Amino acid sequence: MSKQASNARQVLVTGIQTTGTPHLGNLAGAIQPAIEASRAPEVRAFFFLADYHALIGVWDAAALRRSTLEIAAAWLAFGLDPERVVFYRQSDIPEIFELTWMLSCLTAKGLMNRAHAYKAAVADNEAAGPQDDPDRGITMGLYNYPILMAADILMFKAGRVPVGRDQVQHLEMTRDIAARFNHHFGEKLVIPQASIREEAAVIAGLDGRKMSKSYGNTIPLFVSRKQLHKLVMKIKTDSTPPDEPKDPDGSSLFQLYRAFATPDQTRQLAADYRDGIGWGEVKKRLFELLDAQLAEPRERYVELTARPAEIETILRAGATKARAEAAPFLAELREAAGFTSLGNS
Ligand code: TRP
């Protein structure tokens, strides 16, 4: 029987890439649902900063460091409890990288050829015109991304990995890789399940496309009240005039509002859309809703980022806890693969 997640306590692992500045999309799609899930008594949560994943795209030491600080502070500001959650930096856990190599040696290259991110990069090259090298500009880091992610997950025996839809393929690959390891070396690795955050909102950015740092259309979480107001006013709307009924479902303002409002507030706004509320009024309501929820975390965030040494202490304590589990498990995996002492067999 393969090791499904049968542990009495559910292990939940999720990583957050340290690229850029945290924004509303991260809050609705990842931070809030993950923190909520971590509060369930039967859950053991491992949340980490995927900083070696970030290195794939960030080749600027100061930017990487800044983003690591900001993203760690964001999670803490929204209530991640480092006593409850094992909260660490990926790069502090050398066992993960050792496992990455072991897994790499078992992973079919063809499997990586099929990864969406890699295929998209090749497609971009091909779209740019006739290419002598469709892999131009693509690093081994990008190519191997899913294997590092598999190691993140398998190292801590995750049963459940809460991810967005875009990560489902990575989870499938993790399962494949783990099964291959188990086939050769015994049932050591827990085969994880993706738990897709259906309820977690994908929200639209300033231009109506999905809010994402790759589109540069984000609303950062920790701007001032004034700046937040300015950004909300910039969200694109269509030209339906005030007083004309509007369709809430096609509206990115509505989506954004819904992601942060109570069901009652959402129902009220939907009714007001049909009654022909003006866009200016919608924006005003959205702004007040957001500002009310962001004001306190904003203060905590400012305090936290002013004292980076405290964050460092929290992350190191998290790394100690994580390594206390990773090191003995890696030893077991090494032994299973034949890396044992020659002296006492
Ligand atoms: N690839 C994930 C993302 O972009 C981040 C990540 C890295 C991750 N390692 C992970 C998520 C392990 C879950 C589990 O969102």
C-alpha cells in the first residue's frame, strides 16, 4: 500500500516565493486561506519562504533580500503564529537541496519537458520568430523548478498541499516523482494531495486581468491609506453610466469586493449593482472595506519591517524545528538508496 496521508494529524505544506512585494491577490489567494487552515487543531502546518525558487527570476541580491523580509513580515502581520506553524526559509534547510538531487536522479527529463512554465517559455521564444534555439534564455533552475518543489513537499511528508489551480500540475509531478522513488527504494515518501483552493478568490488587478506581479497590475498590501485610495480609483471599469443596472458577475470591482466582504455585504452590493449603483460609489465602498481590513496589519507590518532582526530570529527558530524533522528523514532516505556506512554491514 502506498503511503497516503494517513497520519492522525494532517500535514499541510505550502511555499511562498519571495519575489516582489506582497499584494491583495496574495492575501485573498494564499495568505488568508492558509492561515485559516493552520488554525485547525488537527493540522500541522509548514509554511516557508521559497527563496531558492525566487532565485530563478531574481538576480539582484538586494531585491531578493528585501522581498524575503517583506513577505515574511506580511505573513506575520496577518496573523501567522510561528509557535503553531513551522515557518522557515527554504534556503535554511540544506536537506531540501540534497533531496532535490536524489529526486532529480529519478525524474524523467520528459516529465519536466511537459511542465507548463517551461513550455510557456519555449512558446514565447518560438513566437518571437524563427529560433535556432527554442531554449534560449531558459535556465536549468526554471527547468528543474518542479523537482525542487517536490522536495519541499516530500521532505515534510505533506498529506495536503493547498495551492492555486496553476500549481496542480506541479503536484501531479510531485506524486509521480515520489511514486518512482518508492518503487525503487521502498515506501518511504508520502504521496501528497493537492487541495485546490476553490474558495480562495482569484482576483483581478488594476487592468482587469488576474492580479499578478507578472502583469504589473497589483495593489500592494501595505501602501498608505492615501495610496490605497489612489490605486482603487485607478481600477478599470467599463463605461456603463450611473443609474444603469450593472452585472456584478462580469465586474472586477465586484470580485475584489466579494473576496474581502461578508456574505451579507456581498449580497447588498449585488443588489445595488442591479439598481444601477455608479462606479464611483462602488470604488468608495471597496476602498473603505479594504482599508478597514488592512489598517491593523499595516501597522504591524511597519513595526515588523523596522526590526528585521526579530524576523530573522523567528525564521531561524522555524528552521531549527524544520531541520529536526528533515535531517532524520533524509538519513532514512539516504539509507534506503544505499548511502550507508561501509563499515558495519
Ligand atoms: N510554486 C509555488 C507557487 O508559485 C511556490 C512553492 C514552492 C510551493 N514550493 C512549494 C507551493 C511547495 C506549495 C508547496 O505558488
